[in-house]
Amino acid sequence: MSHHVAKRWDIFCRIVDNFGDIGICWRLSQQLAHEHNLQVRLFIDDLVIASHIIPTLNCELKSQVINQVEIFTWQSAKTVQPADVALETFSCELPADYLAAMQGNTVWVNLEYLSAESWVAEFHARSSNNTKPARHFFFPGFTEATGGLIRETDIFQKSQLNTNKQQETDALKVSLFCYPHAPIADLLNAMAESNLHIDCYVPTSSILPHIAAFFNLNVIEIGSKLSKKNLNIHIVPFLSQTDYDQLLASCDINFVRGEDSWVRAIWAGKPFIWQPYLQTENTHVTKLNAFLDLFYADCCVHAKAAIYKIHSAWVTGNITSDIWQNYLNTLHVIKPYTLNKASQLATQTDLASKLVIFLQKL
Ligand code: TRH
């Protein structure tokens, strides 16, 4: 067994859709560099999209260092000497030339998508010897038997500080980040009919046309405030990851989606409604139910019913005023429950640390 410490890591990110792939790769790259003192090179296939998540990125450069991470274009992988660890993300496939140059010194790990399904523990940390070198599979997850969740050491404490800074108003603060196929108009209607004032913050995304249509507008601009009955909508810019974390921590309810914002909502410690990434054969619904079963296992029946109902309506059907109001009526239970569950999850070893330990043990 080698006692060599794997210091140099190459992370490969192919942007398939939206911001989840790069959001996760960028977060993880920085954490490995800052908290584990590793030399991280991040290879990205689309710098233009990546620049939404890494705002100081210069799309003209083949390589550049930002926040202690060396960022490369995908093509540059052809010319580099492979590192100690090649971290492929979401089965994006390593560039052929890089793979050919790997030889026996590089350990190849594929980081999989997050799921709360029970099979994850079984598949986590398995290897396939069909390839040369062997390919190891690392599955994030919610239990100790999995690869864990991405969590910077101080994020949970930070969000609690942000929560405490929150101003007291009698309006309920909501953030909204979702896929455009969600029943957005239904939700806005239900919010407008709420028995309390709602301030809903919408970071700019592909849902803006739906919000414009709801208010009979052709376009809406960043900074717009739109109102209907008890609902005030605030259109804010697409935020930096840090500012988005702060928004989540300062809200009473967060609508999140995909993978990364979902986990951030947990660390914000606030009630949240998760819309999984749409998959064929209703795989996303299975994924949703597995998560609800795990996360709300100890929640009282009454609140649990409200939580399942709103998620099911948001993901597969229509939100009605009743479903929304029912959720609001149980918020006094959901709020402490979520905070408590998040603080429990925050005691587990985080994904980056588990990756490092995994590599040491190989
Ligand atoms: O963008 P997404 O839909 O990403 C998805 C999922 O990861 C999905 O599992 C995957 O299959 C698909 O990509 C390819 O949602 P997600 O995962 O929440 O990523 C959004 C990122 O954007 C996340 O890092 C948070 C960040 N973000 C900001 O930085 N500022 C913002 O204002 C907002 C709303 C999000």
C-alpha cells in the first residue's frame, strides 16, 4: 500500500444543463483547496456558462487561478500531466488524451449525483476494474454509510448568524428558485390569497417569463417589484453563491431545485420545498419521496401530511390555496423540525472530507 498523500487533484466538469454541475464543482474545488490544502485544477468545458457561477472568470484565458483553484479549459487537459487524483463528475467522461496519459499513478474517481434512496449506501465506494486504471464510484448521501453532503466547515454556523440578523417584520419571506415547468402561476395565486403578507424574492432565472405572464407583462427587469393582493414579488439579480446562501438563511421558506441549491437550503436551516431535476420514468418522483421519507421521518403526522402534499403538488400537479395555506399553518412545527434535522446532518462528516479519507484508504 502506498503512503503517498494525494495532494494534486484534477476535477472535470462538463456543463450538461443549468448551473448544478458547475455550482457543485466550483464549490467542491474551493473547499478541497481551502480546507484540505490540496492543489486543485478544475477543467471546464464551457467557460461562458461557468462565468455565471464564477463571476471573475476570464473566458478568454486557457488557464487562470481564482480563489486558489487553477481553472483550465477542457482542451487544456490534452497537454497536462495527470494529477494524483482525477475526479470525474457526474460521469462526464475524462478527455481521451488525459485518460491515455493517466498510467498507474492517478486514482480515478467518479462523483455521482446526490440521492436519498437506500441503494446509495450499497453502491457507494465500489470500484470497476473494467477500465485501466480502475474507476471508483463515490456517491453523496444523507447517511454515514454514503459519501456525505457538501458542507463547508462554517456554513451552518454562518447561516445561523444570518438568521439572527434578520429583521422582524410581519411579512413572510420566501425565496423562489425552480424549473419553468413548475406550477408557478398557481403558487403565485396561492401566495396572493394567503392570510399573511408574503415577500417573495426571485433571483433572475428562466422562470421570469412565467412571472411576467402572471402579471400580464411582456418583460420584467431586475429590481422590479410586483404586487397582487398579499403577495409582493422582488426580482433580484442571479446572486453569487455566497449571497444566495445568505438569501436562503434570511428567508422563512425557500423553494429550491436540482442538487446544489437543495443542499444549501438544508444548511440554511429553514423550511424548504424541493423540486428535483426532471427525469424520465418518474425517477425524480422516486427521488423526491425517498428524500421526504428520510428527512421527515421523525416529523409529526400532521405537518408531514402538509409537507408531502405541497411537494407532490409542486412537482407533479397544481398548487392550490388550500395546500399552500395548510403548509403555512404547520410552519410553527416545520421550522424547528428543519433546523434540528439540519443541525443533525451537519454533525456528519462532509463530502470533501470523506473524499479525502476515501483516497487515503485506497
Ligand atoms: O441549476 P440546477 O437545476 O442544476 C441541475 C442539478 O444539479 C441536477 O441534479 C443536474 O442533473 C443538472 O443540474 C445537470 O440546480 P442546482 O443544482 O440547485 O444548481 C444551481 C446553482 O446555482 C447552485 O450552485 C446555486 C447557484 N445559484 C447562485 O449562485 N445564485 C442564485 O441566485 C441562484 C438562484 C442559484
